[in-house]
Amino acid sequence: MNYCEKIQYKIYTTGFAGFPDMVDQLLTQLPEDEIIIRLCFFGTPSSNKEYISRYAVLREKIRKCYGNNEPALSYVSQPPLNASLVMEVHSYRPESDDHIRFRKMGEMSYVVLENGCGRFLFAGGFQGDVVNSGIEQQSVDIFHSVSNVLKEEGFPINSIVRQWNYIELITGFDKGNQHYQTFNNARSEFYAKTNWTNGYPAATGIGTNMGGVLVDLDAAVFTNSTCFATPIDNKLQIAAHAYSDKVLDVSQSKKTTPKFERAKSITCGKNRLVYISGTAAIRGEESLEGVGLERQLRITMENIDQLLDGAKLSILRVYLKDKSYYEEARKLMESYQLDIPVSYMCADVCRNELLIEIEGIAVQ
């Protein structure tokens, strides 16, 4: 098997209990025959103070469980709609040519994998001071930390192939500066330090109700000519990094575009893994406004289908602007008969008129 076949994606859920007990219930479900490289928890803290304390509980339990082999860890403040706490697991089935190192920088853990295809980085939990710093300072601090990890492990900035960006009150404003645009400006400034000759990463920019700004990422440096990354466009949409000013908000008088591709694939020999960016009901660069949830969901799935090119979906996250949409969205998604793990979270989407956003990973 090659890299694309050995990486696995799963979702585990639990009912309501005390937070430490819910974490314990989820951790007991983890596969024992695979190497855990990323754990991403989705829950509902009532305040940023509680968010920080719960994140500390998670770190303590993961360290107790894994010792020096801690996976990348993140805690996203988004209310799950089909559980009380959700755990998304990225794991790996190593063979003799795989070399895995578990690394730390400060409180943050990350994983470096090396094999015949190349070197792969799985990092999560990049975060600033969510209590005392605003969105702008948090974003700047996060990309400083990202830069430090990439330099430490020998990954150039343009080796990032997938980025998850969680932004508290994403469409909110501070003194006339929209949170998402503030983050985009910081991302643009960081990305400007290199040339993106092979396209930007796939990415999601999605809202949270607590937790400030949080960033997770995957990066890859290939050492085999049969292994490479490819940016993927959707012919029905304008690339996000080519948006016009009219669909952008403003922060500090700047309107830099969101720097990501609609999808990005990793090819290893005859196999492909496709990272599908956060996708919504946008055609060209305009949202389909006022058409209702079902129409937006169908258009979103059509947009995702444009990106697959024979790859089959392995996992999806569905973000819904309002929890009242959950039952309708679940029934609509079940009509696709995908038979894959799907999680549902209540999260604000980056445009006020969008009711739903979907992201995922596919394998061929």
C-alpha cells in the first residue's frame, strides 16, 4: 500500500455526560492497530474561560493516553448536532518503510511521517491568546508559530497542502474590521513570503462561537517523481483567491482575497487523496441567496462533485448556520447513500447568506 491507502479517517460521537467522562468515552473507541496522527474534538463550551479549561483537560488526557507519542490535537468550539462531543480521527497504518516521529513545540504536538513518497507534516492547535488578544493579533501570532514549526522540520511555507481555519464569530466586526477579512489579511501577508507556483492549499474558513482563531494544517514535501500535489479548480466557480472586491469585506482598509484552492490532491503512484475545501452554494463568485437549505445543499454537493474526478468520498463535515436545519440536512445527505462518516456542526459560514458549508476528503 502507498500513503493514500494507508491514511484513515473516522468519526466518533458520545452522548451527554461531564466533559472529562465524554472524552474518556471517546478515547476508549480509538483503533488500537493504527497510529493516531490527528485528533480533532468538536464541542460546546459556554465561554472562552471554559474553552481553555476544557482544552487543558483534553491535553492532559491525551498525554496520559499516548505519553511521548501525542498526535496533533485541536478543540473546536462548534456545537455538534448529532452528539454532545465529536472526535474526528486521522490515523495511519504504517509499514516497514514508514518512519513516524512525534514532536512538540511548546504546548503543541505534531507528527512527521517519512516514507518512499516523501515527508508529511500533521500539525494542529495553532492558537494565540484567545482571552486577551483580538483576532488580528491572534492571527499574526498563529502564523508566527506555523512558521517556526515549518522551519524546525524543514517544510517550506508552500508545502502546506491543507489548512483548517476556525475563526470566532467569523462574520462579526471589531471597530469596522470583519473577523474573517482580518484573518485573510494576516494569511495573505504570511503566504506572500513564498511563491505558490503549484497553487495554494485547500482550506476551510469557518466560524466558531468561542476559541478565538485556531489553525490546523497538513504539509507535504515529495521525494519521488511519481508523487506530487495538484491544485484543483471548479469550472462552475471563480477561484477564491481571484475574487473581486465586491464580494469581500474590509479590515484595516484591506480586502485581500482568501488564499486557497477549491481542492488539492496528493498523488502517490496510481492513487490519489483529495482534500476538498470548505464548499458552499456559490456559482462564479456569487452566493445563491434566498433559495433555501435544500437548494443550497444540492448546489454545494454539485460543486464537490466537480472536484472529485473519480475519487470517492471518505469523510465529510457538514456545517450548518442554524441548528434548526439539522434534520432536513441529515435526510438530504442520507439520500446520497454515501456510506461514509459524516459529522454535523452548528457553525457560522463566512457569508451571511450561506446556510451550509461542506468539506471532506476523498480517495482514489
